[in-house]
Amino acid sequence: MAELKKTPLFDYYQANQVKLVDFGGWAMPMQFSSIIKEHQAVRQSVGMFDCSHMGEILITGPEAETYLNSLVTNDISRMADDDVQYNIICQDDGGAVDDVMVYRFHAEKYWVVCNASNTEKVWQWLKENKKNQHVELENVTQTVGLIAVQGPQAEMVMQTLTTFDLKTLKRHKFSQSLSVGEVADVLVSRTGYTGEDGFELYIPAQETPSVWEQLLKAGTLACGLGSRDTLRLEAGLPLYGHELTETISPIMAGLGFAVKTDKQVAFKGQEALTHQRQAGPVKKIVSFQMLERGIPRQNYLVFSEKGQEIGYVTSGTQSPSLKKGIGMALVDSDQAQIGQQLLIEIRNKKIPAEIIKKPFYKKD
């Protein structure tokens, strides 16, 4: 385990004998108690995740907005101060380098939060495409801890640790320099990737264990990677490396809402994505539910009702909330209609499934 990267909570894990796995080169907990228990805690009360392996890159300078806008698919110029915006960084052919969250402090200061396994790739991509623009880049990943607090009771629990009125913090907004428990200078955003209300706390790395333990004392259940994946899949949220890759574009992934092909600043991948949008992609990501018993897993083959191979599963699981198999798959576009019947090959047996509209699970 020594060769793996460690989050600021590594010593806590060692002291409490938390089993760790290799997740993209990081030593991370798959679960603390059980995946089902942790999943239900987030759906019904409140849970928290160590997301400190995610990357944070600071972008500053007079041309920060134009520079970022030339590299991401969404429109940075539409952001106000303290906004958080979902974005995709693309290659010239429209394939995704990564999907990221962009935080705007002001017109000359932004923060890009990227996936852990892609941090170095995004860092190099941003540097290579800087050219002569007046911006400064700083990879601050090692100095920042990140805890995601998620669930219907997230606000109530968090409010016991801060004097800031969290009701004033709207979805996809953030506030910086908050005190959380005994720790000052925490950036808190109302964001998350579980389909529940919640917050993400960016904390000075050395102070992260303190906030973690205060959240535990306040009644938050520690959750691992296992429940994080079942939660995001029930919410129908894509994950890089599954529904979005260098060969699966955001248009193919159904993320057209975050692709502003008509924005004022030209951006990498614009021409290819415009063409895909106008002509229609050859393949699409669809959501499906199993119609009989069976758990779909990544890379299982997908067939049409007539037995023709039309794609493969990109993510799949047994839904703890819905008590049935659910998943997403990349299939031929002419086989991607809502209501269409599919066959998923599970252990050499073709099990019927149906394409449905996402999300799989939604709060009443």
C-alpha cells in the first residue's frame, strides 16, 4: 500500500483499521460498514465521502475567462461570482479529456476540479494549451482535502458546525473562508454527485481529519467508493471512464446541456461536436433496467431483441433503492429509443432489459 497515493485521511484509516483498495493509484476505502448501509444513509439521512483524491487546479490572470472558455464545452462567460458549473474538456475530435467542475471566484480567478485519475492529464492539457495567454496555473491538489457531505439531513448536520446560514447557499453556488467546527478557511459548495442535497467541503489538507471527526461526532456516517457508485448510478450521473471517455463524446453521452456549440469563444472540439449534434451521433449512451433477475456489469454485451450485437454496458449494478438491476450502455443510435427492449448477456445467458428515461431514482 506504501506505493499508493494517500489522502489527508490516510492516518485516520490506518488508526481505525479501515480496509483500503487501489483506486486509480490512490489508497481509498471501498466501504466502512456495508455498501447497502452507507447507500441508505445517504438516501435517508446523511453520509460523507473522502474525495480528497480529486484534483484542484487554480487558474488566475486577466485572460482566465477567455482561456478557460477556449478549452471547455460549457459557457464560462455565463458564470457569476461564486458559481459552480459542470464542464467537459474535449479533444479536437470531440472525445472527452475529462469532465470537471469549474468554480468562479471572480473574472480573473477560477478553480478546476477534475477526476483523480485524470488530474495529471488535465494539468498537462491546460499547460500545453496555455500558449501566450496571460494566465497562471497552479496545481494545488496536494494542499486541499475534500469531503462530500450528502443526504436529506446534510444541511441540518452541517449547520451544527458553522454559523454561516446554509439555507442561503443555493445549488451550484459556493462560499469561501467559512469556519466549520474548529477549522477556519473552508470553501463550501452546494454540490455533490449522489442525487441528494449536500455539500462539498474543500479544506486545508492538514485540517481535513479534524473536520472528518467532527462530522462523525455530529452523526454523519462514513461512506466509501462502493456506495458512491451505486448512488451516482441511481441518479443517472455519468462517470468518466465509463459513460464519457476519449472515444465517447459528451453528445454521445447525452450531456448536450453542457455543450454550448454557439458560444462566442471557439473551443477545442467545437467543430466535431457541432457536426455530431447536427448529424446525430452514431452511438448513444442509454439507461436501462433489467426485466428479469440479473446484475449487469461493465463491458457486458448488449443485443437487440433480434439477437444482433448493438453495444456494451458502461456501468451496471443492483439498485439498493429499486431492488433490481440497472445500468447504462453505449448502443447503436438506431436502437436507442425509450421503451426499446434489449438483451444483456450475463454469464452466457441473454437477460431481457428495457431502455428507460433517467434518473432511475428520484426523490418525491
